[in-house]
Amino acid sequence: MQDDYAVEPIPGLPDVPPDGERILWQCTPSWRVLARRLFQFPLIALYFMALAVWSGASAAHDGAPVTDVVVTVAGTLAVGGALLALLALVAWWIERSTVYTITSERVVIRYGLALPMTVNFPFKVIGDADLKVFHNGTGNIALSLMRGHGVAWLLMWPHVRPWRWARTQPMLRGLYDARATAEVLARALGAHAARAHAASGDGDAGSQVRGSAGGVTPVPEGSAKDDEGAESGADSGVDRGAGGGAVAQAAG
């Protein structure tokens, strides 16, 4: 982990990759997905709508004039709207400050609202990965690290899997095309495992991956739709892994 105040030679990476290492995929998270999934926009909006109805009905029941009832309802909705606007700004800021990168050797997360940081996860410390896809194709990929390799939950938030306190799992959040990203990661993990097997000759090529998808294990799709988004820009030489492939079929 390192501070990244210096100018990045490549967006999302603190240094130029070593010879032989290739950038396979880069993306930023979608602020719309972050707003909906991370900050729970629908639940917050529903809460303030119900609170506005209750406060208005309570004021009317107490005999307040119509103007006071309207002011009460409008005030409650204004507070809720301000909170949603603030959370949307934070989600947008997270999108602007975050770059996810998959290379032929590692996963890199560059993040930080106030203090830019970069965390590298070499494939040799990634035990497996869990894919969660929502109905519109967006989703998350959580990385399970090998024992002895961990990160601080608070330091990595929001790029961590929720409710995993004992063994923090870094997570690529709000991916525009989660299945395609999982395919890129699966191929990269599989190729790395094959190289490690060839180098060691110990017959344990699958020790870092789980399942036949090269380490990416699909989980059931989410129950709600996200806002649609288009994938953000990256270097023209980066393969975005178009197409769902085997992981898309397994996740569906």
C-alpha cells in the first residue's frame, strides 16, 4: 500500500508495470450502483416519504392549519432530499477517485476520497473470488485472501465486502459488466496458476482458485435492478473482456 500524491504514469497504477506484465482490464465503479447498493437510496427515500406522510397526518390530526401541514411535509422531504444529494455526491466522489485494474499478475485498487492510496493484490495471495450479479448486469467481485494476508476493513472501505469483519475481503464494487470482469479475472487467475504449476511442477495448479471458472465462483443474482450505466474510459490498449463467457452462463 502506498500514497499516490505523485502523478500516475498510468491512471490507477503507481508505477509502470514491469516487463512481461500486461494490463488486462481497467474500470471505475458506477456512482449510480454505489448510491443504490452501498448507500441504499431506495430505503432512505422510502423512509423519508413514510416519515413525511406520518408527520403530515399527525399535524393534521392535531388541528394544525393546512399551511403548517404542508410546511411539515415539505420540510421532512427536504431533509431527506438533502441527505440523498449528499450521499449521491459521496458516491460520485468515490467513482472519481477509484480505479480498479486487473493485470496478468495482480489486482490493483486505487482509491481514497481525501488521501489517494493504492493497494496491490498479487494473484499468489488471492485464494478465490466471489461474483454477485444484479439483474441489469452490474455487480461486485469479492476477493478472498490467503491466510496471513489481510487488509484493514476501515482503511479499505467502501471497497470491502460487508459484514466480513474477521477476514476482510477486498471487493470490486459497482462494476458495469460484472460477468465480463469476472471472465477477465478468471482467465488471468487460471493463466497464473498454470504458470506457477509449470514453474514448480508440484501438481497443485488449482491451489489459488476455486472451481473450474479460474477462481471466480458465481453466487445467485440480486433481487433488485440497478440504474444502467456505460463503462468508463480506460487506455485504448486495455482489454475490457467483452462477452459473458462461461462465468456469465454459470451466474445466470
